[in-house]
Amino acid sequence: MIKPPTILTRRSVFRAGTGLAVAAMGTPLLTPASALAEGVRQAGAEPLNGDGFYRFKIGDFQATVISDGYGQIPIRPILAMNASEAELAPVLKANFMQPVIQITNNILVVDTGRERILVDSGFGEKLGPSFGSFPGLEANLGRAGIAPESIDLVVTSHGHLDHIGGLVTKSGALAFPKAQFVFVDTEWNYWTGSRYESEVNSSPMPDGFKKGTIEAARDLPQIASRSRFVKQGGEITSGVHYIAAPGHSPSHATILFASGKEQLMHMGDIAHHPVTSLQRPNWSPIFDYDPAQAIKSRKSILNRVATDRVMAMGYHFPFPGIGHVVRREAAYHWEATPWIW
Ligand SMILES: [Zn+2]
């Protein structure tokens, strides 16, 4: 019997070459130029499957998921810091998964008929090489025919690098020049306050991610005068609400869109992967600020969308990340929505 390979080679990890994966594996943050060039060529030379965007409806709302690129990460410890190798191995085998997987950022754009809303802005130019670029949010918005100037509201689920990194460009310009920005008030206060820097630096996050997160938070004062602050659970605009889901960050929130009889729960980062987060909701990603609280929020949101049979979106789930959560005994299962052409 031929055994499937379970370990990616060092080269294949390098080929994907993100600072995130490399740093997390304890390897020096050094990517050979040839491997980097190969990664860039693979990512940029040919069109992505699906051209980097996907349209669907939420009642009368027109929604589009835009890809912000991708990168490779090792499941342990990044998505399951409290799982042992012995606990992880049978889960990977049962789900035909490798120990290093590709992960994405799915950026949601919703046209309500009154305004065009973008939820979370990806890595911007703060991590790379394939996360956030080659091609990232900006290029894929263009492919979908969505001009950055046409975004009216940018809603943020929480203040981590991969969710606010795209608000301000490298040259210091606003990426969405006509938009108003919306944050949970206490989340904004944390990321513009005096505690975040030392807390990020002493967290288990990979070094490249720590640095980028601090850089991204330093951009926030620049958009303060164009920002609006909403209470946890409050209304963002008609048909769009924050739902409190703290723990991943101090005031992390999910975002519920409702139009007619349909709803979509943008789950933010209560769940990072259909297998590790849903089948094992007690596994904690290294990014969780308060892991015990994050587990409570994960189960609460998963329970809600499973019970209410609400369409859900996973920001880091395989593109486009739209589907339904089904309860399975003490855990959950992801039913991805079939791709509609
Ligand atoms: Zn995230």
C-alpha cells in the first residue's frame, strides 16, 4: 500500500515562502531569491482560478468575495497551538490534509442599494510575498470592476494585521479614499491605546505578524477623523450589525447582514479553518488574545448560525468561504455552498 506523503518538503514550504510560515517554523526569516522568484511567478503570471472574485446574493444585497492572495502556514502551532502531534495526525488523515496548508483572506464587498460596504482590508503591503499581493485585494477588486473610490464604508471586524493592513498604502495614502471607516469602539480604543504594543510583542504570534500588526495599528490615527465607532452588538447601517464575539482580540466582532428573509454571518476570525476550527472548536490558533473567551465566542457563533441555518462566511476558509455550519455531536461540520457560475 502506498502511503500518501504527510510531510511537505522544506523546499515546498520555502516555495510558498511567507514570513508567517517561515518564522513560525523556527527557520530564519530568509527566503532564497530563486524560491521567492518562483513563488512570485507562480502567483502572478497566470490568472487565478475564478479570477479572484465571486458574486452571490444576500436577499436583495449584491455580495462579492474578493481574494486578498494566499500563503502557506503550518497547522501546528498556527491554527492549533494547544493540540499535540498525536491529536492532530488522525484529524489530518481523516480530512485528507497536509500539515502545511494554503490559507487565504476573503474580503467581502456588499452593495446594499444604498451604499457599498467592504469588510476588512487584508494585509495590504505589510506582509507579502503572496499574502496581500500577486495579486491581492487591489488587483482583484479591479478584476471584479470595483473601484477603491466606490467603497462608501469599510467595516472592520478586529485590529489584526490581516484585517486592517490594507487601509493605508505603503506611501501613506488611504486605499479607499472616499470611505468612512467603522470600528467597534472598544476595539479601536485598544489598538490606538498604550497596551497593544507590549501585548503583541509578548504574544506567541510569529515575529513578522507582530511587526506588521504594530505597523498597521500605527496607521489608525490617520483615519480617526473619518471613522465612526459602534458599540458591540450595535447597528452599523440598516440591515448590518456587529455581533459581539470577543476573545480572538479584545473586542473582536462578527458582522451580520440581513436582507429580506436572507442573512449572512461574516464570522470574522472566530473560525480560521473548516476542519481545525469546526471539527475541533477547542483548538486555539496562536492569534487568540484570550483563548478561553475565544473558544466561548467560537461556539456561540457556530451554534447560532447552525441553529438558525444562516449562511456564513469564513474570512480564512478556502475561497470564497461561503457555506453553512452543521452541528455534529459536540462539534461542527462545514458545508461549502456550491460554486454558482
Ligand atoms: Zn485573520
